[in-house]
Amino acid sequence: MTDPATDPTRVLVLNGPNLGRLGRRQPEIYGHTTHAQLADHLVETGRGLGLEVEVRQTDSEAQMIAWLHEAADGSVPVVLNPAAWSHYNIAIADAVAQIDAVVVEVHLSNIAKRESFRHHSVVSAYVTGTIAGLGPGGYDLALAHIAASL
């Protein structure tokens, strides 16, 4: 057993399309926290939980799939906000299905209370759990779950 204080568990926080525009994009839905602020917060939160958190964001499907494959190959836990890809992207879902570590899907907004096309996530069938509608705090809960599951 590793000691989290000296050997933190690596966790990837992967954010999909348009999340790089947090703080500017529809703040009434997504809030005023920027992606950089979110990333800094999650690294600090992870450190307090004995996790080494890497936060990444991409608008490129190919890049996201490569990161998910990296997690699958290394059995790295993932906090994933697939954003719009949640609702239609089978390639992203297939990549998530290959990960044998904990994967928590996070959505800043409550997708069940939004437009009907956002109600279903093709990714959800392959994750450990889903957190939606709690804003940036959903990421904190996901990291806490990962830390508790180790």
C-alpha cells in the first residue's frame, strides 16, 4: 500500500469542448470561474486528498481520445467532463469503456434540466458515477470519491 503523503495517486481531470471558455461562456449557466481558476483549485484540492491532479482541456476529439487511452493504458483514475460530446460521441464513450480505473463524469449544469437533447449521456453507461448540476463543486466531490476509493 502506498502512502498518499509521499506517493500521491495520479488523477486526470479531462474537460471537453468549450470548457476553456469558462467564466466567459454563458456565466448564468456555467458560472464565473475560469478554466485556469478551476484547474488551480483542483490541483490544490487533490494535493489535500493525496492526489496528483493534472487538469487538461481540449476542443479536439482526437486529443481527448488520446488522453482517455493514456488513462486506460496506465489505469489512471479520471474526472471527465465530456461537455457536448456527452450527448452523441460514441468514440469518446468507447474510449471511456476501456478504462479499468474509477471514472467520474462531471457536468457543471444539471443536464436533466436543460434542453431535451442534453438529457442523455452516451458516456454515462461506462463511468463509475455521474455528478451534475453542482457547478465546480462537482469536481471536488469527484476527487473526494476517487481518494476514498483508493
